[in-house]
Amino acid sequence: QVQLVESGGGLVQAGGSLRLSCAASGRTISNWFMGWFRQAPGKERVFVASINWSSGTTYYAKSMAGRFTISRDNAKNTVYLQMNSLKPEDTAAYYCAARPSSGNQYVYWGQGTQVTVSS
């Protein structure tokens, strides 16, 4: 089992920045992918970014590359999502998730953290 706890969401003005954190506990995740997803009201959950925990290789949704940066801290077992130049359309619940490197389905999910960007 892997437990994921997100934090760092809040209200920010357009153009501002936020850093989300996702603390992982439970089984080792050294061979796993950690991902961030978001879900806006009335819309489907969409992929934001992911990172290969062991190699540090990162992947981004095209619309967010350049503004968002995913990173990890091995010592703290934590993955981060730095979000810059935020826009009102970035308003959503942001979720952290984990999947084994050998699979393509995210199997563990956090409870989500709300990000609201005002215009």
C-alpha cells in the first residue's frame, strides 16, 4: 500500500505561483512513477505531469510544459509540482498518484488539494 497526502493548494491571483507537495508513505516507491492530475468542475480528470522516481525523468502535458515543474525529494519521499504564471483556467482539484514503472495504470491516489486562481 502507498499513502499519498497532498498539500499546498489555495487561492492565488492570476500570474502568481504555488507549489504543491505530495508526501508518500508505505511501501517503497523507488521503481514507481509519481504523477499529478487535475480535475476542474464539470470536467474529466486530466494528466498534468509525472516523474520516474528512480531516474528523475519528467513528462508533461503540452499545455502545462514551461509553466509547471515536477520534482522529487528522495530523502523526504515527496514529489512537488511548482506552478508558475497561473491562469484562472488552472483552477481545479489537483491529485497526486502513483503507479509501478511496469504498469500504465495509476493505482494509488491522494485526496486532492484545491487550487483556485482568481482573475
